[in-house]
Amino acid sequence: MRPIVAFQGESGAFSEKAVEFLVKEPFTLLPCTTFDATCGAVVEGMADLAVIPVENLIAGPVHAALDALAAAPELEQIGEHQLPVRHALLGLPGATIDDIREALSHQMALKQCGRFFDEHPNIKAVEAHDTAGAARLVGIRRDKSVAAIAGACAAARYGLVVIQDGLQDH
């Protein structure tokens, strides 16, 4: 039987990518909206494992994830993976950097792209619940002035294109 692996975010999230490195057998994914829900999925028996980011090289500890883990002391760490994160600006086909007025993403991703926002003061950073979720919202809104900061792999899933790659500061 395939293990069910919970992760915070939507399809295309960086945590989903981490699952591929950490779980070597075939698995079924369970996307969750929050870190509390991710941990709760294991505690409540809806998932066998959870993959949670606990630290970010640039932005530091992921406090919401650490708080969720602290609230679920019955969970134990069984693995670790350092996932290189490469952010891209994803927009609608035909959109250019000059069209973009808002960039949606998770708060950690926005912090990781400070230099990009300094170089593009006309683009407002807007917080979303996760990177892939931001890409999904851009695909739904169909507004050429709105983009997402997420992994390039999320572009195809949500009908977007990479406008600029390598937005992360480090």
C-alpha cells in the first residue's frame, strides 16, 4: 500500500518536490492548506508522513511550521533534505516584466526575493498562502498585471510561462 504524504501547499509547491527526495517508494500526495493541517493529517491518521520546511537559508526559521510541529509532540523526525529553491516570476502567456504590477507568493518566497523587488519598485509583493497556490491564482485571475513567484515547475500546471528565472537573492 502506498504511503500518503501530507505537505503544506498545492500541487507544484517546493514541499511537494521535497517529498520526491525523501520518500523512495511510490506515494500518494495530500496537499494541505496550513502547517497545522499538515501535521494534523498525520496525527489524525489521514496521512502516514508529513513533509514540512523548518528553515530557510535567507529568511531563517519557518516559525509557523515549527509552531505546528511543537503542537504535535507525537510526531517524530525521520528524515531531512536540503532542497535548493529557485524562484521564477510566472505570468500569463504574452505578459512581460513591464506588464507586472503585483507578484503573489508565500511570505518566505517574497523575503527570498528582496533584490528583485528592489530592482522592480513598480511591482508590489502580495502575500499568498503558498508559492504554487499563488501560481494557481494567477492562472485563475487571467490578469496580465499579476504574476506569481514560484518554482518554474508550477508554470505548466497552471497555464503560465516563466517571465524571469532566478529571482532568489542567494
